[in-house]
Amino acid sequence: MTSFNSPSLSLSLFVHFVLFQEELREMREQPIDPQAEQEIIDSIEEVYFSNDSFDMVQHELEKLPPELNLQELEEYRDKLKRQQAAVSKKVADLILEKQPAYVKELERVTALQTNLQLAAVICTNARRQLSVAKEGFTEASLGLLANQRRRQLLTGLLKSLRTIKTLQRTDVRLSEMLEEEDYPGAIQLCLECQKAASTFKHYSCISELNSKLQDTLEQIEEQLDVALSKTCKHFDVSHYTKVQLAYTLLGKTQTAMDQLHMHFTQAIHNTVFQVVLGYVELCAGNADTKFQKMQYKDLCTDVQLKVKAYILGTDMSNFKYDDFIVVLDVISRLMQVGEEFCGSKSEVLQESIKRQSVNYFKNYHRARLEELRMFLENETWELCPVKSNFNIAQLHEFKFMGQCRSPSVSPSRQAACSTSPPQEELSLFQQYLQEGNPFEMHIEHKEEETEDVLASNGYESDELEKSVYQDYDSDSDVPDELKQDYVDEQTGDVPQKSVSRETIRSKKKSDYNLNKTNAPILTNTTLNVIRLVGKYMQMMNILKPIAFDVIHCVSQLFDYYLYAVYTFFGRNDMYESSGLGLISSRLRTTLNRIQESLIDMNAGVHGPTEDRKEKVPSPHLSQMVVLTSSGTLYGLAQRVVATESLVFLAEQFESLQSHLDTMMPAAKKPFLQQFYSQTVSTASELRKPIYWIVAAKAIDYEQMLLMMAGVKWDIREIMSQHNVYVDVLLKEFEQFNKRLGDVSRHVRIPLPVSNVLWEHCIRLANRTLVEGYANVKKCSNEGRALMQLDFQQFLMKLEKLTDLRPIPDKEFVETYIKAYYLTENDMEQFIKNHREYSMKQLANLVNVCLGSHINKKARQKLLAAIDDIDRPKR
């Protein structure tokens, strides 16, 4: 501030300004061309414009040459002067251009100097006035204010002390209110005191009071819990209302409910314990104090131990099935009593009954397997005449599936009864609350009930016995008004004489169903297996711990039945050579597994071993079953009954899968899933190998080959008449169709069965045609046309005999005939792409088709290509 106030500074600035203006004036008086001036400035080296620390003298000296020339130096000096003059003039012009702004800014500096001098005067006056005020303000006035403030603080302290005194006396009132059982009032007062104490927490005496109030509140909660426990035995509305209001003030209503449940549980436990203890001491016949020290659970097991000793001490292996089920039912009810009464799972009883059940069931299952083998070896595979509406639920053995709410099934096991509709569950004690005894057995006498599952005869319509054409899948082709006439309104059965001949004739040609309603195809043995499965499931339902063992045995029943049907009707060494893929890899795996795990292949050769005890000898077909007669289509009726009874059995297993799944332990469920996916689902796959044997013998394919061998194929003119072997083959199919009708008069042939039979016969016939064409030694173009004519005639007549579409292996024959027209290059590609043909058939194409058109080397090349290719059978 003092620098701006200095007169010498202003004078110096003014002098410099005047001198600078004079210099500028002189520079401006020197005229110069602006363009020349700019060129001089542009000639200045860039280094002069780099930065302020640049040493120009040093720079110019370093540029001097080693030998100096005075004239050159003077010229260079004049150049530098001209550059300096040009730069100075340029600067002077810029300064003069900004002169008005400079003058204006100088005026602002002068004004600022004046304002600063005025501010200095004001500050000096303010300091002087403050000094006067300091001397005029006395200490007496400040002392008065301090005394007033102290008075206000003491007044507030007195009020706080009175409040603290009141808080100190509340514990007496709280004790009085607790004695009066005024719990809500005591809690309200205690909470208010805690709130007031939090206001004065800065006093050291309050911390002790706050702790005391917290102890008092906990004491109130303890007394509340005691008061709550009194309501379990002596309930009083007024008393309970006070307790609940007190818990509400504490914000612990949920705690109150939890404590109430605990007190009720404890009260019930104590009461029941005294009752049970009294009975235990009464049974013991003495007042031994050891019972009082026992746990309630241990007291309830005196009963279990006695029953366990009785169970394990009895040999139940020779019990009849129904008697053993009664024993299981009684024990199950006893365990249910324990579970509902004291939460006991009756592990002791479960283990003992499981041991006895496993022993009994192993012996029982072994006997049933032997019994099943005997049934199968004596089975003549005749129809068991059941009604069209037959269902396994109609059998006695499956009645339990509709009675899962029976008292004999514990709540934990009732969940397994998935077939029952959901309904309110009643505990055992609720069921017998008024009267009755859960151990009073109400045994159902089966002889008093009748199973209405058998038909009066094998047919439900005499008129239909004369017909072979009937729908398999459903009666969807029949008008609705006719369907209503078929049903007896009282019995629900199908009356006789229900379908007209016109309706029958309109059915599909490949349908050989005898009964309109498609009654299930099964045998007495099938029915016995189904009954046996029902008995096994009853045991599972009562004793779930052995469910896996029982289900495993159930699977063996199905395995043995499937293996027997395959052994009797499907085993044949010609499968592999047929190239028809009759047995899938899954079915083959299943049959191998059954043979290795269940079938005793060394029966009668060696003595019984431990490993062979679990196996059963392979069954043998009854001598009464004849499978070699062409008149019966090689036992087709028996084959249909056997195979379709197996399919029916598989369908019943499918319907039971969900029920079995609920009873299966979680860790063992994969076994059940594998059994259904790998075994049950393969039952229908047995149709192919079993019916293939009939198809392979029903038509004389060898005769057709011989007749084809006698045909001349190297003809020179187009023929309009087909060969005789086609008519003979069609005659064979017509005879086959007639014999199917004859068989269907005795046994219904389902549509899938007739389709498989027709498919096999047609495929074998088509493959025989190709084989016959492959035997041709010479063939002309006209001969190839004759082959096509023969095959088209065969197809046209065949389509009138069967509804099977598309005709199996039609392309197999057509492709082979067309191959006669291929060139050499096309033939090589044909060999690579068509591996379904045998090497002989392909070689015939090369020799007969191309033999006269290619040289020996090319023919050898094609034949070598045939030999090199590994052809899987189709």
C-alpha cells in the first residue's frame, strides 16, 4: 500500500512513458515498406523466438567462420540491425495501438490510490472509538449477567433432583403392584421410569438406578412366565387377559405363545409321565424308584421289548400269507400308537419285524418263483376269459390301494397311498375317541366277496365268433347312437348281437379282432402273477422298510415271465442271418441280464450253492403246446396269447409305477426307473422275434426262388404278362390271410400283431425277390422291364390284401431293379451308398448289368470295392 502511495513511483512511470513515446515517434518517422518489413522479420532465425534464456551473443559468436572477413562482418551486422529495427518498429506499432487502454488503466490506478488513502483514515477513526468504548464498559455489568445465568442452572438442577428422588422411591410401588398381580401397571410404570432415567443418564447416580430398573423388569418377566404357566391347569379369563396385556406392553406376544406351548407340553408330559409311571410300577409289582429316574421315552419302550421278544421268538417262515399280514397289521397299529402317543418311531419293533419280514419274504418269494415256473411249464397258453372292462383294481389283492385311510396304516405310510383322494386325516386316537379298540381286528372274509372279472365264455358276442374283421384300437368307427345300444344300462356289460355284418365288413382288412370291446388277452398264469404283485405290494404298504427288497422281487416276477415267453416262442438261431434287426440291443441286454442274474443254467447238474439259491431253473414249454403245425400257423394262437399277455402285464406294471415310486427309498429310485426303462418297456419288442418265426414259415419262399430260377430274363421283346411265380406268391399271401382269419376265430389278433405279421411276411417276400433277381445269370433290358412288371403286379394285388402302408422294403426291391440301368461310374457310387445289399447281390449287378459293357480290369475294380466294404446287416 505504501508503494502505491510513493510520489517517486508515479514520477518514474511518467518519465519512462514520455521517453518511450519519443522513441516510438522517431521510429515511426523512418519510412519503410510494410512488405519489406515483413520479409525482414520472416528472415529472422527461429531460435530467436524459442525462449527467454537464449544467449544471442553466444549464438552469433559460434556462427563466425575460422577466418574473419571485415566486409562480410559489417554486412552481417547491418542485416542484424535491420532485423532489430524492424522488430522494434513492429513492437512500437503494437504499443501505440494499445495506448488508449494503457491511459485508461493508469487512471484506474490513480483512483485506487485515492480510495486506499480514504480507507486508512476510516480505520484510524474506528480504532480510536473502540478504545473509548472499552474504557466506558464496567466489570459490574458482566458480573450481573453471570449471576443470572448461575441462578437459572441451579433452578434446573433442583427440578432434576426432585425427579431423581421420585425415581428412587418407585421400586417400592413396583413391588406392591407385583404382589397385586397388576402386571400391566407394573410394566407401564417401569417403562416410564426407564424413559425418565435415560433423560438424566449424565448423572452418576442414575447409572445404578437404571441397572436396578432393568433387573426389576426381568423379575417382572419371570413372574409373568410363572403366571402364564398357571393357566395350563387353572384357566381364568381375567388372569389370562392381564398376562397377555403385559406381554403386549413388552412387545413379546410371540414369546408368550411359544412359552404357553412349552408350558402346555410340559404340563401334559408331567401328567402323562405320572400316569405311565403308575402303570409301569403296577406291572412291575414293586415300588422300585428306578422307574422315576427313567426318561419318558424309556418308560414307553417296556411294551416294545416284550413284543420284540415275542416276535423274534416265533418262527413265522411257515405262516400263511394272510396270517403273516395280520401279524404285520397288529404290529403296525402298535407302532402307530407309539408314534401318535409319544412320538416314538418304535425302532426296536421296526428292526425286529423287518428281520422277520425279510426272512419270511425270502422264503415266500422263493416258493412263488418255483410255483410260477410250474405254472409256466404247465401253461397251454389258452385265453383266460375276462370281461372287457377288466381292471386290476377289481382283484382282492389290490383292494388295499383304495383303503389307504385304514387305521392299520400309520400317517407316515399313508402318504404312499397316492391313489386315494385327499381328505382330512384322523389320528388313531381320534378314530377311537368315543368307542372301540384299534387292536380289534375286523378281518374281511374274501369268500363272502365275489370278483366279477370273468366272462361267462371266451366271447361276448356269438355273432362275432364268425367274423374276423374287427377294430382293435377303439370303436371310434362306430356311430355314437350305436355305441349307446351296446351298453346294458343296468350291468354296464356289452350285450350279445350288437354289431351288424355291414359294420363288420367296413372294418380294416388287417384287423383280426374277435371281440368288439377288445377284452384283455391274458392267461391264468398272467392273472396269478398280477395277484402275486398285489400281495407283494400289500406287504410293502404295511412294512415300508423292506420296500426295496419287495420291489426287487416284483421285478423278478416280471423278468421270469418275460424270459419264459422269449424262451418258449422267440428263441431262434436264424435272427442274425435274417438281417432284419429283430432283437434290439436293449432287449438283448435285458435278456442277458435276466439269464445271468435269475436263471440257473446248471440246474440238476451240480448241487445247490449259495449263489444259486437266488436263481430259478429255466422253464420248459409244455408238450401240449405244438408250434410245428402249419395248419395252426405254427402255434400262432398260443404265440399271440403269450406275447400279448406279456404286453398286458407290462401295461399293468406301468399303471403301478407311480405307486411303487412313492414307496421306494430315495436312494433306490434309480433301480425302479431302470427296471421300467430297460425291462418293462421292452415287452412289446418281443413281438418282432416271436412273430417272425411264423412269418418265416407261413409262406414258401424257397418255392418262389426255384420258380424265379426257371424264368428266362434275357428276352428280346417287351412282355405284357407277368410271370407265374407272382401269382403263386400272391396265392400264398391269400392263404396266409385266410389262416389268420381262422386263428382269429379262437383268439383275437390285435392290430399291432397283424401289422407285425404282415410286415415280416412282406419284407421276407421282397428280400426273396431281390435274392431271386441276384441269381440271374443273363438279363436283357427287356428282362429288367419284366422284373418291374412282376413287382408292380405283386404290389397292386398285395395292397388289396392288407392296409399296411407303406409297403415294407418296397424301395429295397425297386432300387435293386433300377440298379441294372447304372453305368460304370454310377455303379461304383451305388456300391458305396447301398450297404443293405449282400455281397452276392452287388456282385451280380456288376457281372450281369455291366459284364458285357466294361473290360475285365474295370469289373475287377468294382468287385474289389465290394470285398473291401464291411456291410452291416440292415
